[in-house]
Amino acid sequence: MGRSKKKISAEHTSRLARIELPPSQIPVVQSELESLLDFVGRIEQLDLDSVEPFFGIAIDANPMRTDRQETSCDRTDTLRNAPQTDGESFLVPPVFGKQES
């Protein structure tokens, strides 16, 4: 599959990515984008028909530890350094608007 030789635009790419690109950086980013596409073009020229696809390091096994129950922290010790508690839980300010009573 051949890649189009159409020139890529740093300004257009930054707009698509919603990244503010200072005018002084446009030539630098333009050069980096062109180098990246040139590299991808060189990869596309390789004959990879005989290369098996690679899906990850542990293809045959998914090593997992044994699931075991352990004792948890004491509630009193856990809440000791909390800024605010009700004796049972941490109290935190509401995240979405005011808390209704």
C-alpha cells in the first residue's frame, strides 16, 4: 500500500489535535512530521510477508499471582490522619456542586 506524497501541514495537524502551536515552532514541527512520514514510508517498503504478527510478550500464558485474603488496615488507624471523618468514613468536599443536606 503506497502512501500519498501529499505534503503534511504542521498547522493543520495542530488544529486537528487542538494544540496551540507558536509560529516559531511551525518549521520545527513541520520537519519532524516530514521525518516521521519518511520513516513510515521506509517501513512500508520492507517485505514483511514472512514475518509473523506480534501481539505481545506473554502470548501463551497470562501469569497471575494466587488470590489470597489478607487482613486489612484497622479503621481507627486508617482514619487517624484524615482531615475530616465521621468515625466510619473519610469526609470530603462535594465534587459536583453543593452538597444537599
